[in-house]
Amino acid sequence: MDLGPIPTNPDILGRDGANSALFQGFSVWLYGDTFLAKPDVQDRTLIGDSWSFTTDLNAHAGLFGFHEQVDPTGAPTMILPETPGEQAFNQAHNVNNCGQNPCGARWALWPTSISVDPADNSALIFYMLVSAQPGAFNFQIIGTSVATWRNIQQEPQRATLNPPIVPEHADLLFTQDEPEFGTGSFHSNGTLYVYGCGVPSNGFDLGCRLGKVEPASAQNRNAWTFYAGNGNWSSNLSDAISLFNGGGSVSWNNYLQQYITVYSQIFSQNVLIRTAPKPEGPWSGAIVAFEAMAPASGNVYDAHAHSEYDLNGGQTIFVSYSRATPAPFSSEVRLVSVTLQKQGN
């Protein structure tokens, strides 16, 4: 059942992403590129990420009561802090007040998933660092990492690795030639499990690998191990095997007594679902959960399930996806309820 678009600040033309988690009493939603109807305090009409939060935890008739932190102009603020270098570069190339070519070039931080540690109620935000150039879809993922978030009233903290894994980007844990870890993440029995779906530098590799780490050591690459098949875990990422293709949010579903992953089918309006008894699988084949509403252009994308809203013991789940709308630079994130049924019932 389509439940309509997620409400947004009226100054937002469009945004995508929509990963969420229950964090310190709020359902917190993280978004990627966010287009603004009027400039923010730094004279930007495009910011690399934004966020909103609500105490509405019953989604059966849609979601309401969203709020954003805003700057003095009333524009939404970003969730992930820029480094001084990133901020200076973005200001110099800002299309609204460009002082250096190419105008419109920028660094962006795109959140990919958020997971909350029930042991201390802290959160981990996975993200990719993107180098974007002028023009549609003209961007390069430089690498991926994770930021720690201790308090909803404070900024998340990006890592500082010494020596850096990616030169000139000391926060990055994984390079553009490695799986995009953070596509999906969750905590279970004191362990953080993280899926890396696809390799940024290889568009033909859509495989999802699995890593795990103690939550307190998530920003320490040497503390990670990766599933190598046949029940084996390896500290060497090159040993990681692909568990399935595609990939989006991953969570435990109490009704099915299975893990589920929900994601958008590439070049399609279909939203897919897979299940598995354990994080490492075996994962089922994909089935179509529903066909999304057609966008004004392109395809729908970035479907995610929001497990904090599960109803009836997980039999009803809630899924969001992004779609373009007709106005320039506009888009919406729509919410859909999906009722599951066990195989054979």
C-alpha cells in the first residue's frame, strides 16, 4: 500500500537516500544530495546530505511530525561535517558565487546506512566520499567509511587514520577499488555486520560481501574480518566472497525469523526482497515486493526497509524509495507498507 511521500521542509526541492534508525528516542532519517529552493547560510542551493527526525513511530497511515535542524536562513543543515579542505573547495566552486573553475565541482558525503548499538545507544553512520563535477551523474566515489555519533545534539565524528588508507583522505576505511561497505549494516549480539554491495571502480561488480567488527573498533580497518565462505572469516578482504547481487537495507525480521534485504532492481521500477537465516546466508533468490510508482524521468532507486516501524511482529514492513518528480531538481521519497506471508501459507 502506497502511503505517500515523506514530509519535508518546504524549502527542500528534493533529496534521496532515506536511511533510518531509532536513535535516542527519535526515528532519524539520513539523505544524500539535497536541493534547496533558496540558498542556505553559505549561499548553497545544493548540499551533499541532510537529515530529519520524528517521534512518530507508527507508520500504518504514513509518517508525520518530521523536524530538521536548520541554519539561520531556515535551510536544513548537513549531518556529516566537512573537513576544512572540503568546505573551502566547495565554497570556491559554488555555482551561486563561483570563484574558481570548474564551477559546480564539489566534495559530497553521501550516507549509506545507519546502525545503532543497543549496548550504549550510540550510532554509526556509513558514508561514501564523492568527487562530483558539473553535469548530471558526473561523479566518482573515492572511498567509503563510517562516522561515530554519540549524541543526537552533537555532530558525528569522522575517522582520522594514520597512515591513511586513501592518500589525502584520512577518514576513509575502504578504497574505490574495494566493496562499498555500508550498503547495509546492523548490530547483533555485540557484533556489527556490514555489507559492501558493488565496487565503485567496477560497474560490472554488483556482488555483496560481508564484513564484521566489534562496534567500538568500527573505524579500525585492522579489526575487521570478512566472510570467506564455508563458515570461514578472514582478515584479508580479498578472501571475501559475493553472497548475492544487488543489496540495500538489511535487518532481522521477527515474523519470518529470517534476515531480509530490500533494494531497488537496477533499470526497473521493481523493489526486491531476499531472505536468509544468517547474515552470511544462504540468501534466497530475489522476489518482487512491489512495483514502485513511475518517476517523471529515469528509474526509482535506493529502496530501503525501515525496521523500527515493523508492525504485527514484523509481518508488515515499511519501505521507502526515491523518484524524480516533474519540477526541475525535484524528487520525493515515498513510503510503502508491505505485508509478508510465509512460504506455503
